[in-house]
Amino acid sequence: MSKNKTAGYRGHHSYQKRKEAEARSFIRYRCGFTNTIQDVLRQRPGWVEVKEDEELDFNWCDVGWLRENFDHSYMEEHVRICHFRNYYELTRKNLMVKNLKRYRKTLEREVGHVEAAKCDFFPCTFELPSEYHLFVEEFKRNPKSTWIMKPVARSQGKGIFLFRKLKDIMDWKKDGSRLEEQRDEAQVESYVAQRYIENPYLIGGRKFDLRVYVLVSSYLPLKAWLYRDGFARFSNTRFSLSSIEDQYIHLTNVAVQKTAPDYDPERGCKWPMQQLRRYLTAKHGAHEVETLFRDIDNVFVHSLQSVQKVIINDKHCFELYGYDILLDQDLKPWLIEVNASPSLTPSSQQDYEMKCHLLEDTLHVVDMEGRLTGREKQVGGFDLMWNDGPVSRENSGLETLGSSCFSPNTNLGCFNDRENQLRHLKVLPGQKSA
């Protein structure tokens, strides 16, 4: 399709969206949560909450509702829902690794080792019990390594433990107390055993990981947005490998850390992403930190591409992912996991405001009001990272990914000028300014 035809199509598409939005005097939504997203939806001009049996235009549902209802629901053309049908291909720990391994093999076969090596951002991982014998072989090759066990379908640090001996796995299999723990929750079918990152980057002697937000509005073609804000989550206790049983040392989940005896709810255990980037720049220099953040961009793009052909693309769906990234002492980013329902419950007033802005801007990108042209590279705090190919900050169209002049359109941890940017969004008559 020629550029002129593409531009014409986009213009027509934008016009159609605006006409549809104008025909609806209000947007009917349903929300399955009572936290920050409910606040954001209730405060959005022209949006009205509807009951379970009423028609709707927008549904912010939990994954349980999706599993039970998606295949039996008819949705009008304009309706949007906050998950893809098989979202779990990226967010279940075992499936994420399976898809990444397959994708890396495909790259090696079709493109070569250099490109495949760009996928070496996840630790050595095995699914148990199905890959137990493969795991044992790897374990015996590195008998002094530390490993971490994680249930594939749980979150907030539940069921996780570290180990160094195979007998600890046998004890786990026999441990009746773990079965007791599961009675009130969904039965965990399998675990992953993952080589533990023993040399994490430390600040003040404490381990941390990054929570970063990526919004996918389409998989075919792949269209992904990266949010400028995020945060680093710190452990409450100084790092040490001598106490692998201490969760307060090794797990950075807020749900775990806030139960520590000396946890201070006022001080919390988070740094804004901008603060972390400033700290790293002061310590390592702008060039090295720029390289680190490009490597983090690479994690997002390749992980999404690894599931692009298996996710069931649907024009009704979008997904706000919460990525968990760990840095090691060499400033190498490691993908720990991806969350389909990242926590929207705030841990402080600052956290609440950040998550409100994140969700407001998510709704701006989804664009139920029909404000956008489809050519935007930034909407609020979101920067368009991938649009069926890498997106450059420049407009010449001459840059290609990997060339010396290519400047990616991502600004993680940089100044978030969302308010100024939103003033330039085209607002429909009768609606308040963003």
C-alpha cells in the first residue's frame, strides 16, 4: 500500500472514530476492581458506569471474568476490553520462558547467532515437574549455584523459595504445609526452577527490581507503547547470600516487604524511575546508562515479538503489562516476569498519583472518545515504541534500527511532560480538556 493510500486510510479511520464517538453521548463502562482504576474511570468526563447485565462500551475486567465470559460475549465494533484472550502466553512464568526459548531458536535458525543473542535476557529456567530431569542435569553441572522456585500462576511473592540442594526439592514435594497453603487458592499445577541472579546491582546494600509499564494496543501489527514513569522496588534488608531463607532480603514484592517488622509505610520501599535514572547517571555516566535503557527496550520488544504469533489478536483488546526487570552488577537487565494485572493499589500518595496518570493515559491511547489521528508518537506519558517496526524520534524516515543515527522513541525514566503534551490533543466539542 502506498504512503498516500495509507495516509488516506488513516484519515478515514480517524474520521470514522470521531463520528462514532460523536454519536455516543456518553461512554458506558464496567470495572471489576475497586482501586485506582475505578477512581480514574469515575472521574473521566462523559463516562458512565453500568451494571453487569447492561450494554457497555468499555470493560476493565479481571482475568477471571475474561476466562469465564470472553468466548460467550458478543461485542460491538467499538467495544474495548483490557486483556487479550490468551494473555497468559506472556504472563505465566512457564509459558513466557517456553515462548522466549522457541523465539530465540527461530532467530538463530533464520537470522543468526548475533540476533538470537539479543534474547539472552532471561535466566536459565526449567518447568517442574515436566523438565525435572533436564533441570537435574543442569544443576549437577553447577552444583554450587543458587536456584529459585516459583509457582507459575501466582503473584505477590506467594510460594517462592530459594534452594541450593536437590534434597530441598524433594522436601518441597513432600511438604504437606505447602499443600495446606494452596487449599484456599487456585491449585498450583507446576513451578519453574530458575537460576538465581547472585550478583544483583545494589543501592545502599539493598537489592531492587524495576516495575515498568508497556501498553499493547495491537499484536497484528504489533503496536506497543512505553510509559515514562515506573519505579524501583527495594528490599527492606541488606543483601546477603548467606541467608537464602530470608524473603525480606531476596523478594522485592511490596506485598512481601510491607510485612517486614521494621517496614516504614511513610518511607516505603520505592524510588521513582526518574530518581533511579539520575542516580545511575551520576554514578556511571550518561552513555553507559543510555546503553542500559536501550538494552531494557530490547527486552520489551523481543518478549512481545516472542508471543506475537501465538497471541490471539482481537481489535477489541488491549493489554497494560507490568514488566519486572532486575539489574545485575554489570548493568545487564534480566527479565524476571511480566504481569497481566499489575497492582494498581497504591502504597503512598505519590504512588497513587503516578498510577492515576498511568491509567488516564492508557485511556487516552485506547481513545474511546476518538480524539487521536493514529499518527501520534506520544500520548500523555506514553511513547510509541514499536509500530510494526521500531519508531524513531526523528521524522525523516531514513533511520533504521541499529544504525548510528537511529534514536528510539523511548524515554523511560526521563521527564514526563504529559500535562503539556495532553493540552495539544484534539478534544471533541462538549468534552473537557485533558
